[in-house]
Amino acid sequence: MHYSPDFIDAQSRQRRAAQARRDGLLQPGRYAEGTAGALMISEYSSLDSGLSATQAIDMLRREAADAETIYQSYVLDEQRNLLGTVSLRELILAAPDQAIDQLMVHKVICVCTSTLQEEVARLIRKHDLLAVPVLDEAGRLVGIVTCDEALDVVVEEATEDFHKGALIANHIGNLRDATVGLLYRKRVLWLVLLVFGNLFSGAGIAAFEDTIAAHIALVFFLPLLVDSGGNAGAQSATLMVRGLATGDVVMRDWLRMLGKECGVALALGGTMAIAVASLGMLRGGTDIALIVASSMLVIVLIGSLIGMSLPFMLSRIKLDPATASGPLVTSIADAVGVLIYFGIASQVLEI
Amino acid sequence: MHYSPDFIDAQSRQRRAAQARRDGLLQPGRYAEGTAGALMISEYSSLDSGLSATQAIDMLRREAADAETIYQSYVLDEQRNLLGTVSLRELILAAPDQAIDQLMVHKVICVCTSTLQEEVARLIRKHDLLAVPVLDEAGRLVGIVTCDEALDVVVEEATEDFHKGALIANHIGNLRDATVGLLYRKRVLWLVLLVFGNLFSGAGIAAFEDTIAAHIALVFFLPLLVDSGGNAGAQSATLMVRGLATGDVVMRDWLRMLGKECGVALALGGTMAIAVASLGMLRGGTDIALIVASSMLVIVLIGSLIGMSLPFMLSRIKLDPATASGPLVTSIADAVGVLIYFGIASQVLEI
């Protein structure tokens, strides 16, 4: 069996990481999970300033067995402060006696140990980096995060956001191997919370008991109207959650996005109102058609604005916006939808 | 302003890609979007077999200006068939006169032009590759996909899956710059389809009009019960969709997952049935408590099994399973929930 060199790299990387842990280099637990400190590896290749290109390549040759990558090297002073970075490509292309002080880039894109791992991955992705150096509070180089770790981070973060959107608690691990007990524990909390949350919808319906009893045809349109608000809300929330996660939108875009969402939601609500008006006409006559069409417009508008705002609000109170994209926004939009529908219905039918 | 060498690499890469397009090397449109062929770049570094390590490094030095990466090189014969791959790290570590035929790895992890881009990214991630070579039907090397492109693919694919889950059509682009018209067009289709889909829920409710009119307290529990089925279904669908996307589960795991889901759903449904039974007791007495508790158990079980199965079914009929994770599974579970609830209610109350 033959393996590609990168596959062997991956194996020896794990071995070296285990060694580094034994040596106390990585000090697991020192840095919070999900930060650059917890993610970084300490097997970077470093060079002394003052070397020539040829001397640097010789030094890398000696370091190669222990370094995760020799393709990007970091030039350090005696206190391990980061002076610059140089790629092996540049060293190979340089004149043999050229000083690396002249070759290296002085203004290096770098992160701190406390930088969040999704931010690290975003930087690597944005600038197409092979690796990004991690500095401690004093500005000393303590490790690097490589592109292949960024790839793992991006996949893990997306999985986490998907699960959060469906209100599943963190860290299921590999789904195939997850036990029934684990899956139960990760899913039960929010499901039960939403049962109690849905009491508001129930109470809303109960408050309009007389109207419903008198016009039982209204119940026919209940799931359709209420779900439409939830669905439109889920769409806007998902767009926002993903936009915030990829960095396409930031907190200060909220007002602008909200304005645009008003336009989109009015157009969507209008289209759906027309669709539902004809059904209302068939089923209950002009009054019902008027009620369901105007309810649809208002419900879709309000549902979308809730969906657009909820991720920002969660983010503002330091909760993960990803929680907003699924059943949470749907349940809130549902409860509001019930009130809007029966509110409009009782107004129109009591005239 | 100083840039890191990798940043400059990214810029010159774009320039070279534009040049390659002009030269007809990349031939856009020849390969379907979303495949390795459409994603690959043709600026790989290749080596002739029969070179020594030193000669190979010299050859790379000459190629460096035109190649995306010189850190992984591909050894080709005259017909551009891929013979093996060798990393610059190995060339640097080798004895100067060692033949690359001996240094190179012969069994190379590679993909075809038609391989889906998510599969390419998965391979790069799994084996921690810097780049993966792309071969045409005849086995000739036509390009490479690098780790930083895999990073973009993974982010794009996750965004697409998020949007699909919320039933938003593909390719919104940057959310901040999306126009009202574009967002409307991407969102309206499924929202309107679901309005008509929800007619089934409405018809279900209408079929039980007499039961509802006689026991209006039943309506109080409607959103709570119906939403619970949808929420549990959204959770299982999301777990499956993401599991399929990351490769944690595959199609043949379906039966095993379904069995496990039965256990999880019964536990979840049982817990929620207890929660809702007390509410039913308070609001409508023993009959209502019995109805809502047993409905909850059945609805959560059925909703979860639908959620677990829908992604597999969509996958089986060549549709994207990601579509299943949000409003689609919720709407189906809702309609089924209505029938289960009022079905049980009319049975119990007519005794």
C-alpha cells in the first residue's frame, strides 16, 4: 500500500502533536475551546534573522522532520517576537546569498491565542493563506493554524450552525455512532421548551373561541396562514444567520437589511395574499377572502421582519444567532400569526 | 502597504487564471458547474520523470512564476499521464542526485473532471492535502484543485444547504448586495407551493369540523401538538442532511438510523406527552389529557420518522436532500399531525 506524502504528513502530524502534548508545548486546557490557542499546533518552522536564503533552506532542511509545514516560515528574534514571514517559494527563487531580512514580509497577517476559530478560518480563506501565525499577549509566536485545520473548522462550524438552527444542542460527534441516549439529551430541552412556548399560540386561539365557534371555516385557513409566516420568517432568519456566519453581513448592516426585507416581504406577502384570496373566495365568500388575504400580507411581513431581526437580537445579547434559523423563529412567527389572523377576523366579522 | 506573500499569490493567481482562460487552457463551460473540471486551475507544477532531486528543484524554480503551487508537483509522461507526485519538502530533504522516480508516491489520490466539487473538498479535507490532481477521461492530468479552493467550496456548499433547507433557490451571492427583486424571486416559489401544500392541513381540520365545534378546547392544543411534530421532524431531518453532506452517514445507513430514531423519538415523545398531559388535565379534564398525551407521542414519533426518511427519499430520486431540513419537513409533519390529533380525538370523544 502506497500513500501520498500528504497522507504520511497527516499521520506524522498526529504523532508529533502527541509528542508536543507530552512535552507540554501545546498545554491543552490553557486556551478556551474554539479559540486559535486551542486549535494551533506548535510545530511551525522558524528562522533566525540574519540568515541568507541558502542558509535558511539548510535550516529548514534540518527542521523539516519536526515541522508541520516548511512552506511558510516565521522569522523570530531572541524573545520569539515575530519579525516577518517568508515562503519557501521565495527562498528557492532568491539569489543564494540574499538576506531573508530583505526577502521576508514584515507586515504579517496574524491572530492572537484568543481569536475565535471561525475568525481564523475566515482570514485563511480570505487571504488564501497556507497557515496563519498565532501570537500570545506579549506578541511572541506560540503556534500556527494551517489551511487544512481551517477546512475542519469550517465544516465543524457549519454543522454546529445547522444543528443549532434545528435547536439541537452542541457536539453530537459522528451521527452514525451517536447513541439513543445522547441524541435524546441533545434534542429534548428545546422541544419541551417550545411545547410551553406554543401555549401562547394556544392561548391566542382560546381568546378568539367565540369567533372561531361562529365561523368554523376560519380554522380551515389556520395552518396555511400561520405556517406561511413561519416559513417566510425561517427564510429571512436563515439568510441572515448564514450571512453573519460567512461575514457577508455584519451587525451594523441590520437597519439596511431590515429596510430591504420590508420590500421583499411585502412582495412575497402580496403574491401569497392573491393565491390565498381565491381559496378564501371559494371556501367562505368575500368576507373570508378579505380576511385571509389581508392576514396573509400582514403575517408574512411580520414573520419576515421577526426572522430578519432575531439573529441580530440574539447576537446582541451574546447568544449564537444560528439558534434563530429554524423552529425558534417558526414558533414565534406562529404565535404572532394566530393573533394577527383572529384579530383581523374578529374585526371584520363583527362589523 | 505590505502584503504577505500568500496575498500576492492570490492576486497573481487571478491574473494567471485570466491568462489561462484567454489561452483556452481552462475552457470554461466545457465542464459542468460544481464539478472538479469547472473548479480546477491549470497552473500546476509538473516534472519529467528521470530527473534528479536537484534537477527537479531547478525545474520548479523556473516554473515558480507560473504555478499556483510548487509545493506539490506531478510527474508526467509524454502523454501527460500522471505517474506520481512529489512534494517540495521531499525534494529538499533528498540527496541531490536521488531520482524523483524513487522519491515520488505512485499511488496518488486524484479525481476526474466530473467529480463533484463537494467530493473533491471532502478528499482534500480527509487526507490533509495541499492540492488534488484532476484527470480527464483518458487519465491525463488537466489541472489541480488546491486546499484554499476547497475552503471556498466547503463554505459555498454549506451556504447552499442552509438556503435549500429554508427553501430558498440557489445562488443569492453576497446577501448585502442582493436586490429586492432577486430575493423575491429566490424565495417566492416554495412559499406559494407550501400555501397549497397546507391545504391538506386545512382539509384535515375541515374534515373534523363537527368534533372541533363540539370540543372547542381541542383547538387550544392544535399549534402545540402540530408544531411539536414539525420541530422533532426538523431536528431529525437536519441531523440526516448534515450527516449525508459531511459523509458521516451514507445511504445504506438508512435502516439502522431509522431504528435508532424510533428509540429517540419514543423517548422524546414520551417526555413531551407527560409535559402536555398536565396541561390537558388543567384545561379539559381526563379525556383531553389522554387525547393530547397520546397524540403527542404518536405525532413526535411519526414526525421524526418522516424527518429521518425524507432526506434519503429525496436523495434516492436524485433531488438534493438539503431541501428536507426546514419548512418542507415541517409542513408535511404538520399536515400528518392534524390528522393524527383529530383522528385520536374523534375516536376517544365518540366512545
